[in-house]
Amino acid sequence: MTWMSLNSRTKLLLWGLQLLILLVGLSYLWLFKPFAIVADINQIFTVEQSEDVRLVNDKVEQQQLRQHVMLVGHKKRSNAIKYAEQAALALSDINGIEVNIHFGALPELQSVVKDYLPYKYAFLSEKYKHLLQNKTAGAVFNYQFSLLNEMGSPWVAATLPSDPNLGLADFFNQQNVPSMKLKNYQGYLIAQGEIKNGSSDDAIYYVLINFVSANTGLDLNIAKDIATKVNDIKKQSSEEKSGVNYFVTGAAFFTADASMTAQNEMTVFGSISIIATLLLIVVIYRSALSVFCTLFVISISMLYGYSALRLFFTEVNILTLVFAVTLIGIAADYSFHALSELRFSKVDRFNPLRSIRASLLLGFITTTVGYLILVFTPLVLFKQIAVFTMAGLLGALLTVLLVYPSIASFIVKKPSAIPHFVIQLNNWQQVILKKRLNYWWQSCFLVIAIAALSMINNVDDPRTFYKSSASLVTQQQKISEILNAQWDSPYILVAGDSSQQTLERSEQLAEDLKQLQQNNAFTKYSSISQWLPSIAMQKKSQALMLQAENDGLFNQLKTLLELPYTRNNPKLTQLDFPTWQKSQIAHLFTDQWVEINSRYYSIIKLQGINDPKMLERTLNNYKDVVFVDKVLAVSEQVGLFRHHLILIYGLALGAAMLVFWLRYGLLNAFIAVSRPAIAMVIALVISAWFFDSLSVFNYVAGILILALGLDYCVFYAEHGLCEKITLTTLISALSSLFVFAILIFSSTPAVSQFGFTVFIGVVMVFIMAPRLTLVSKRNI
Amino acid sequence: MLNKLALVLLFFLSTQAAANDFTRFKVAQGKGQFSQAKHFTFLKRAIKSQGNFVIHDQHVYWHTLSPVRSEMLLLPNGIYRRLEPKKAYEILTQDKQINSLLAKLLSGDINESDWSITASNDEHCYNLIPKLEDVAALFTNVNLCALDESQRSIVLTDQQNNKTEIMMVFTSKELTKNDMDVVKLTH
């Protein structure tokens, strides 16, 4: 006795039992396994990195995720402080974040100089060293005089009494002091900006509030709390009334925004899809029970999908849940097949779904194979979508096969008549089938379409896959502008076994970085080694200065300044790393130094990166130096994955071909798999024309077209071009279209691209699948 | 009554306008010679230099001829310097506030949004205190005098009370093509 020959009651019992096991398992997962929904879109991309780079990068990313900045601006400094205090108080109500508005003193010019003065001759610019090495007294004097004569540099006056050779002034001149736009005023960090007021510019004071989430990373609920609180603060003191303006930035705001958008889209798209699908069922099957049954199948499939996500993942991206809406359309198909069979056929009372059992199983296998391949992709988003959909489909299949037989008697009173328009559609399909293109034309078209696809511009940059709120992006830019902190997210990581080794390795890069800067690979960089040369480098500078003094290279300047020509051999010391860490300037570089497992890492920040590939190529020549560019790494990975998708298509078609070959023979199997393949190519070509380029999401949509297309083919091959199959595939296609067409309107470009390609693909495959009728033994 | 009030307001506004009228300082374009003397508090002698300058649309070319030759360009996007004519300019600072204020100061574009202005006892002079703290960190006080149509003096005082005296003498308001070229960062 096979399980299919079980009676309806036993099947229902079996179904209840497996659902009970599922619910017990889900309860266990709910109670004992951590699970979070994250809205940080960058986390859907994982990049392969060496262990230490990963550790440092995680730390850097976690720091970035935790840090948030609010600037409270007002024309009057006292008002800016007052509103900032109010905002800080309101923010401190949120659990899980630490709010800072009072800060210690920032490094002042004199105190920075004071930290460096004890280390005589230790700090020289490359230009100054070069002049000393050339030993031309005239050139040295010219350089020194131009420093002395300069307008716009405060360092000469600050260092000249202690360092009359101007080496230290020149060293400081070459530096970019980070965040010097902020001034400490009575414990508040205040930046001054300008706002346009008619033809003139007015000064405006911005008070800085920094808030940090207490845990590592960022919890979605805290992110939402922060965003809500900031909106309340903005509403309470509107700019029109009080003249105050607020700028905010940080992961919480982007996360909350992405989450809200995704939730809204899920709600709207899910509701529209379900309502449209249910209306379709009412129109076709004219029974409330059919509607209820389909809803039930969809709900159970969602429960299965969700359980699988909880079982296999601890974090699920919110974008997965947006894509998960597509399960509604696919899971409902099983219900449609069963309902059509029960409603429009003369069914076996003891085994009502007997005639479509094989088709349902075959359809499930082909669809699952398509999704199973996605599990092996490097992008976790696709893994999550695949796991959710496969589990959901299993739930839908089990429900249809085990529960529907028990309710068959309620659905089937007597076979109903198939709606007239379906009969007309069936006639039209038969006409099309007779007028089909011959194989040569089909092959010709396929070759041209594939050639066109190979020439299409593919976009792999992950930043194009999603769209952040324009207001948040503007605020982020404004804050960068006010604080003068416009560093790009990629950086250079230099590692060493000691702090000195790391500094020396950073120094070795200097020449290449200068060259790269000249070649416009980037515009500016910031490295600790610019402020703290290694001890070896400091000793070298000191030796050069002593030699220059002995050679009389500074005599001309001494004459001008009326200083004595004394030549002594002072005791020279060097500034070591631990001492520098206590200096005033070092406080501004705390985020550029990491120590993990007795390894020392220096982070070199970059600005205005134009050619990341040139940077990567150059830095590859150095030991323990890595260019960390997540966007570039993800782009490369996405590009690679796009190429792998061709293999995935091949594997999916090969697997389907094998199944079809066993059942229908080689030639028929080839015809069966070629229909969805042609539909997919057409969908990609039209998508490329519509979007001007293709992304990985268009290509992944191809997998779904293959899966759905093979499913339709199975039914036409198994049952021939009968009206019942026309009806089922029509409903199935329409329900899928409701789901995928609605995704086109998503504000997330990735979701929209995916929806569009599947939409076109489903239309194409619906038109082409009846060709499989010729394979069917039942035929027309 | 209202008419009287209007008259008083008009008088007040017109005297204000006269008090802060810096149009005579403003130079859209011109060239001439400068001499500069830097007085450091800890040095007995001033550091003196002289040379030529060209001003065009708040772009300033500052060409020191003695005692050593050097060229400086004050542009809205940065201050640049070179010591040898055929070499490329090197950037000295990209601080926009300081750049633009120095360039405005040398070209006589004095704006009340940048400075707290008081007229000096001498009717030709004004005392300017920078409003922006970043600029105040560089020079706390500026004394600006128009000696006659073609001469002006600028005295910059920094936080350590060091003074830079600049005397500018305009020789022409017409610029040649060569003059126009030197105020551009061509390298």
C-alpha cells in the first residue's frame, strides 16, 4: 500500500501530525534560538576576507553602525545649545543608547605644538628632507624664507621660537587637522557654518550631539525608537517658529527608513496580491470554500517558509520578506491545480487528486530544483529567498495532497462548466500551436537574443540595488560638509606585529600613495603615520638635521633671524607610540588604530576615490597591506555570481531535461526545457531595453521563470491542451502576475527589476508552454 | 508723525550705509607692487619682502621678488605656492574660509557678515575682527587703510601678537592676457 492509496481521513491525520511537529519545532526555535530581522541592506552581501581583515572590518563596521550624529543649528549660539540640550534629554529616554553632548577639550594649536616640541628635529616633511639631502644652502634658505613669509599658516609663529629652522612648522603645514571645524565652547562641540540669506551669508552655530547604541551592531527596534524620537524632536521645534534646524545621520535612520519602506511595501503588495488572487478565484470557481482553501494553503506555506528561515538563519534581511511575497503566487498554483481538477473533472471519490498527483509532484520537483540551486549562491539574500520558497512550496504541496481529498466532497457536487472565455482562449492556443515558428527560426531568434544579451551593460554595484531616502542622504552630506569629515567608506588597512612595524609599513606606502593621488586615483588620505613617523624615521630626520647644521645649511636663515651659529650635539629623543596616544592630536585618530590578538592595525582613510581598482592593484604589491572596499568586493562577487548564474541556468535546465527525458524521451525533453529558456531570454532582453542595463536581480528572476515555466510545461505535457489545463495555467499565470507585476512598483530598484523580468517571463512562458501538448500522449 | 519716523529711519540707514561703505576698497581687477614686513614678537628685526601682485575676480597672484623669489596663488579653492617658475604649484591650504577671506581682504571685498567692523580714528582706516572662529585663530585683528586712490595698507595681527604689515600700490586696473593667465592655476 503506497501512501497515496491511503484514505482521506488518514491523509488528514498525517497532515495534522506533521503540522503539529512543525509547530512544536517552531515553538522550540522561538524560545531558544535567537532570530532577528535586519534592515541593513549591506549585510545581504558577505565578502570573503582573511580572518584578521574580517575581524578588523567587523570592528570598523560595528563602530560605524553604532555611531550617530545630530547637529542642532541656530543663528544664536545660546539657542543652539538650548535646543541641543533639549534634544539630548529627549534622546536619553531611549533604552540601549548612550547620548553625549558634553565633551573634553579639543586639541588647540598651542597644545598640539607642545606635544611635539620635546622631540627636536624628529619631524620633517618629505620636501624638507629632500632639500637637506641635496645640501644646497640657497635652496634650503629659499624654502625657509617662503615659510616665514607665508600668509595663512599659524604654525610658523607657534613653533619659530623653539624651532627656528622651521622644520616643525613645515611638518605641521603639511598635515590636515581632522575635525578642526569643531570648537569646544563651555564643554559643547560647536561648528560654525554659513547659510544663504538673500545675497549675503549668515553664520550659523551647530551643536554636536553624539549617540551610540550600547550593544554591538544596531537593533531594529532601537533604530525605530531613535528615528521616531528624532521626528518628535523636529516636530516640537519647527524651523519656521524657532529658527532651529536639525541634521541627523547614522545607521539607525537608514535602517528605520529601509524597514518602514519594506514593511509598507510588504503590507500593500501582499494585500493587493492576495485580494486580486482571491477575486480571481471567486470569478473562476464561484465558491467561497475555494477562496478559503487557497487562503489556507497560502497561510500554511508562509508558516513553513517562516519556520525554515528560523531554523537555518539567525538573521534575516527585510528584503527577503519583500521577495517572500512571491510565494503567494507560486503556492496558490497548487491550490488552483487541485481546485480545477475537483471542480471541472469527473473525480475519483476515493482518491480525488489521483490524476494530477504526478503533475503536482513533478512541478514541485522542477521548481524546487531551480530554487535549490540558489541555496549554493554566495549571496545570503538568495539563500534566504530560496529556503523560504522551497519550504513554503513543500507546505503547500503537502496541504493540497493531504487535506484537499478530505474537503473534496464539499467542493465537488457535480462537475461545473468551464467559463466561456477559457474555452475561447483554449481555441486561440490551438490556433497558435498550428502556426508555430519552425525550429530554424526559433534557433535563429535565440542566437540573436543571446548575442544581444552578451552586449548589454551589466550593473553589479550594490549601491544601485537600493535607494536611500533623499532627505537622509542630503542630511548626511550636510553633516559631512559642516564637520569637514567627508571620508569615503573604503580604506587601506596596514597590519604589523608591533606598533612600530605598522608605522614603518604605512610609511613605505607614502610614495605610492602620492603617485596614486597625482594619478587621480583618490584626492586625499589620512594616516596616523603622517602625524607620527616611526622611530626609525624620526632618527633619520634627526640625523639629517644635525648633518645640515654641521654643513652650515641653516646659516643664511640664522643671519636673517640674528640667531647665534652655535653647534651643539643635543640629546635627541623620539616620540613613541604609547606616548603619542596620550597626545592631544591622537584623540582625533582613535578610530584609525585597532589592536587585535597582539596585532596592530592602522586604518588609512581615503577621500574622493576615483579608481578603486588602481588602488587595489598597487596595494597588492605590499605585504600586510589590504585595500578594504566592500562595495568593490561585493561588485566583483556579484559579477562573478552573474557569470555563475549561466552555469546555474544550465544545471537547472539539465536537471529538468533529465526528468523529462525519463518520462517523454530526449527530443521531447529538449522541446520542454527550451520553452522556459526562450521565455527567459526574451524577458531579459526586454528588461535590458526597459532598464538600460541588467542587474543580478534580473538574472535571478530568470531562475523563477525557468521554475514556473517548467511547471506549466509539465501540466501541458501530462494532460494535453485541454480546457481544464488552459484554465489552471491561466489562473496560475494571472496569480503570479498579480504578485510580480506589483513588485515593479517597489521603491527598491532590485525588487522592481526582479518583478519586471518575472512578469515578462511569465507572460512569455504562458504563451509558449502549450507547445508541450505535442509531447503529451493524450494530445489535443 | 509717520513721515518724521520715516525720515529718522532714512537718515539712520543712510549714515549706516556711509559708515560701512567699502566700495572704494573693492578691486575687481588690478595690478601693482607690494611690500610686506612681518614683525615676530621674539625677533628684533622684521622679515621684509616685496614683489608684484595681480588681482582678478577675487583671485590673487602674489609674486615675491626679493629677498627670494616665490609665487603664491590665493584662489577660492586653496592657497598654492611654488618656488621655481617652471615647477607646478603645491597646495598650502584648502581651508575654504581662510582662503576666501584672505583673497577678499587683498581684493578689498569687505563684507559685514565676515567681520565686526569699527571705524578707526583716522577716517581712512577700519578695524576688522573676524567673525568666524577658524579665521580668528589665524589673525585676531585686521587694520585696513586706504591711503589714497591707489594705495592701501593692511596690518594682520595674530594670536601671539605678531604683526604682518602689507602695503599695496596699484599701478593699473587694466590687465594683459599674461596677467589674466598668472591668476589661474594652470598646472
